[in-house]
Amino acid sequence: MSRRLALVFAIFAGLTACGTVPPAPAETFYRLQAQPVPGVTAAPAIGRFEADSIYAERPLVYGDAGEPRASRQYHYHLWLYPPAQLVREHLAASLGSSQQDFAEQRIEGRVLRFDRLGKGAAASASVTLELRLVRGREEVFSRRYAAEENAGADGLGAHVQATERALATIYARFLADLKQAGLR
């Protein structure tokens, strides 16, 4: 009996092994492209940027209007670097600044939100950053900034462009606030 059972098991195993498993989708990596912020002649160095939880990871994060308290990550759509590093490099390139963690005067920040909201052409990029100006060891200015930009087209490429526009809006507000406070 055990010989017959072994034969049935071998045939079953052979038949199931013949089935093919479709390949996993290819991973797609997204990067931000910086545009110079108008009117910036000399900007502080860019210091440390931080992020927690899902924003410390590379997968793009999305939410749905039907579940406003839920966030999810795409499995095969990833930022080239974690958002904190992306924003730091993007800000430095946008301002023409260097990246120096211990410069005497520097901009530091924290990524609080970096999401795709909604679906299709109605989707938007929602970005919230905490930005601060630090001199030596003293924080001289700190404020939270949020911007949301409509993607205007379906697809994650449009979302990345909307994210770039949201970041540009935040940078412009931050620099205007520094100027108004007499710190720039």
C-alpha cells in the first residue's frame, strides 16, 4: 500500500511541478528632478533629514479617499532612496546648496507625509515636511509645511512630478518665511 501511495504522490508532485508560475513584476524606481528655486543666491547648507515608520522606507506610499486613516505601500514601485534622503538631496539641488550635517548654519528637516492620494488622473501628491534653520546647536526657526498637488494624469510618473511641484511650493514658503523673519 505504501508503494502505491508513494507512486500516487510522485505522479501528483510531477504534475504540479509542470505548472509555471508567472514572473514577479519588474521593480520600478523613481527619482526626483530638482528645478532651481528662483531668487536664491546663497542658501544655507542642508543638514540631516529624518523620517519615521513607512516614510523611512523606499516603497511609494498611497492612500484611498474611502479609507482616510489607512496607508499602504506599493510592492514594486520604489523611490530610488528613502524619502528623507530624496528630500535632502532634492532641496540641496534646488537651492544650489551643499549637504553638510555640521555646517554652522544649516537647514534640517523631517518628512511627515509623502503620499499619493486617490487614483487615476484625480490622484494628488501630498507632502508634509517639518523644516528648521539651525545655527550651531541652536534651532532658530522651525515650521511645518504641507502642500498637495494634483497629478493631472494617470500613472506614477505623473505622481512623481506632482511630488516635485509640492516640494517646490514648500521650499518657496519656507524661504519666504525665513526672509520675513529676517533670517535670510
